[in-house]
Amino acid sequence: MSDETLAGPVERADLFARFSLNQQTVKQWSLPELADGCARAGVRGVGLWRAPVQEYGVSAAARLVRDAGLDVTSLCRGGFFTASDPKERAEALADNRAAIEEAAALGTDTLVLVSGGLPPGSRDLPAARERVADALAELVTYAAEAEVRLAIEPLHPMYAADRCVVSTLAQALDLAERFPAERVGVVVDTYHLWWDDTIGSQIERAGATGRIAAFQLADWVTPLPAGVLLGRGQLGDGAVDLRWFRERVDEAGYQGPIEVEIFNPSLWERPGDEALAEVLERFITHLVHSR
Amino acid sequence: MSDETLAGPVERADLFARFSLNQQTVKQWSLPELADGCARAGVRGVGLWRAPVQEYGVSAAARLVRDAGLDVTSLCRGGFFTASDPKERAEALADNRAAIEEAAALGTDTLVLVSGGLPPGSRDLPAARERVADALAELVTYAAEAEVRLAIEPLHPMYAADRCVVSTLAQALDLAERFPAERVGVVVDTYHLWWDDTIGSQIERAGATGRIAAFQLADWVTPLPAGVLLGRGQLGDGAVDLRWFRERVDEAGYQGPIEVEIFNPSLWERPGDEALAEVLERFITHLVHSR
């Protein structure tokens, strides 16, 4: 008997209700196509990205998702806090305040932060990490006034040089815990964290301190493509024990949306409806509780 | 004044004496070319790999390096312990016993272990990690009798699925500490470990417990190539603070060889003498102590 047949209809319905489609998973869709596609599939949650939202217009996008009855579960992304040049740093902070306003306009309380890599020519990781903490301190009140929570996303260590100097959940929690839990949380993304032998205890820690702001899914498949940006796997195609992650996050007390965020050209080449249908089928198959 | 001019001649001589050339750095050289090239450059230590040694013949290779007066600082690699199939597992153990004998024949006391990834279709990282510990337990006496120390190398987390389920120095030490320090150590390789915010304290731990079996250098450069195997950077070209690592490892009490192991086709395309000269110049420039 497969896990799928063992899952009760109640659990499947509950799981489906928590599903959120990050728009990068079906990048081939425009925002109106995304709203229509979600309606056809019965999907109620979406994770949005700033660039396509800005292109469409923030107010227009906010109206579109509101009229479609969609919950915006997160906005990606603020961050890139690691510039040491004062002008670049001021620009980054201004851009993050804009991101906070966009999140508020879209009706989401979660702004995902990708912290930034090393400045060109620098090898000083501790200093870059401290600039992330400083930037959070400067933004946290602004975000609170907009009722937006900052969500620090640890990225896979292969991105530490050029994208994100926060590489583990423990490190993200160390940063987040300098601030109140309702102001700064963390993102648990299976793609970035699956390899970590301490991840179980760190998810427990994140849950116990009320820090899990978002839970995102993608699978790990090899070989990695050049540049290692667009090689995330469809759920079930790779090495990640997604069910195990879902159970740990559930046990840690997180009951929020489960967002599927897969950057993979092979999904983008297909009709969006077909890609989404496959994602949903995999989501149920690989996330139902084990017995 | 540059760091180079600040380095005293004594420190430079001491550093140079600890230099070891891993043969993968100058893969264009045959074993006799390696021996000749090292003699020309005054290099006294080499790290060898099993495949080229076997191709040349283990006894002949042992005689060659002995006659050339070279110290073999390590042999790469044993490991690949994670198969769950009993036959594959027995083959892996037999192959590791052969690797131990080859290390002894070559006169090195350090066999580097790359633990292996997930078996095909498996998502059970904890079980794979436990099989690594089981294999170590089966090999440790055999290795001790050959006066060879097993050196667990944590590989970058981007290799966790297909190459090595041991991803951090903390995890490697947790494994090694199940056995006596003189039997099982760890490899500190900057390429694999540079991103870890706990690496300073873990190097301290490794030193305090006498576990540092080898110290290897390569720099981290982006973008990564497809497959992420051959993108290691020449010393000084990337994000790694090599001097910081050297100082931490020194402070932890390690006084052994410092091996340069760079897998990069752009080094292999050049005359070996030229590639080695550049490596040596970078080694001194980027490793002298700061003042």
C-alpha cells in the first residue's frame, strides 16, 4: 500500500489548504495567468517576487491577488545587506524599506531576506555577517510599523560568497534572536538545509522560540548546473526526505503555509497548468505523514 | 608595505618546508614528471591519488618517491562507505584495506577518506552516516596495524548527495571521536569548510583533541562550473581568508604539512613548472602571518 492510499482525506485536505505556489516555480506565467491558474487548480496561496510585481505595478498586483481571493504567503526578497560602501549600504536600506512597503501593500506579513554575499574583493565573512545584523536593527521598527515580519533565509553554503553569508538555520536563528520573535523570523527551505546533520534540533529550536516565518520546499538533484542557481528539483526527484522535514516543522508547532519554490527551466518550458498539476500531485505524495 | 615584505625569511622558510603539492593540482604531470618537477622547485612533500599510483604500479611509485626524497603527506582516497547492499559494502571495505596497504607502501601515515553519498534512490542521510561509522569501526584495527591513520574529510555540503554525507568539521569530529585520536583524524580543507560560521571553534576542538590529520588549501571562486567538481580556485583568487585558516590551524597546535589541492583545468592546461611556481608564490603571499 502506498503512502498516498494511507493518507486520510482529512490530512490531504489540510495539506492542500496549506499549499502555496511560489511564482518562480511557474515563471512562465504572468501575474494574471498565475491568478487564473491558481483558481483553476483550487490553489489559495502564492509567494510573489518583487521584480514581476514591480513590472506589473504594485497596486495593480495587490488588486489582482485580492480580487482573485489569493493569500500572498511571502514576498521575495529584501536583503543584500553586506555592502561596506556607505552609499551602497544606504541604497540597500532604502530598497529594503520599499520592499517592506510592497509586502504590506500585497497583504503579506512575511518579507523573505537573502542577506547578501561578500563585497567584491573582500574575504571578511564575520564583518559581512555583522553588517547583516546592523541592517536588521535599522529595519526592524520600520517593518513592525508596516506589520511585516523580516524572515531571514539561510541559503545553501554554496551561495556564501556571492549571495548569502547566512548558511545554516543555527546561524539565522542566532541573528534573529537578537530581535523579538514577532519582528524577525527565519525561513526553513529544504533545498538549502537538507544536508545539515543538526537540522532536526535547529527546527525544534526555531519552533520553540516561535521563529518559523516560512517553510519552503524544493528537492536536491544532481549534477548541479553551471552557476548552481537553476538546478532545484521537482518534489520527489531528489535526495531530500520532504516528509521528514514536514513532520519536524509540524512538530515544532508551525501551522502556516507550505510554499513550493522550484527554480528549474524544465518546469518553465511546460504549460503552467501541467507543471502546477505535477507539483500538487508530488506535494501530496511526498508530504503525507508516515504511519 | 605588503604582507610579503613583512614576512621574515625564517617564517617564509618554515612555511615553504611545510608545503606539499597534491598531485591533482598539476594533473598534467605523470608521476616521474611530478618527482622531477618537485626537485626543480625544491618541493619536498606530495599528496598522491590512488588511480595514478595504481596505473604506475604501487611498488614502482613507492620506489620513485623514495628515490626522489619526497615525503608522501597523504594518499587520496579511501571511503565511499555508504552502500547498503551487502556485496557492495564488502567490496568497499576490501578496497579500503587495499588503500591502507597502498598508503603504507608509499610511506604515508595519512589515508584521506571521502565518506560517500546517498545510495541511489535513498533519502536516509542518518542511516548513510551511521554506515560510515560502522565502516570506520571495521577498518580501524587494520589501519593501525599498517601504521596508517584514517583521515575523515568533510566535503562541502554541495556534495552531500553524491559524494560525501559528512559535510562539516563538527560532524567529522563527532565521527572521529568514537575512535582513538591516533587512529582516526580529520582533514581541514579550506575549500570545503570556509563558509562555516563555527569553523574557528571546530578547528580549536580538532586541535585540542589531536585530530588534525591534514590541512589542505584551495580557494573558492564563482561562478561554479556544471557538476561543481573542477571549480576550485588558485590561492588568492577567491573568497577564502587563507591566512586566517593557517593561523587558526597553527594555534590549534598543528605543525604538519600544508597541502595545496586545486582541481582546476586552467592550471592543468599550463606547463607544470609554471603552474607550480604560481602556486608556490601564492602560497607564501597568502599564508604568511598577519602582523
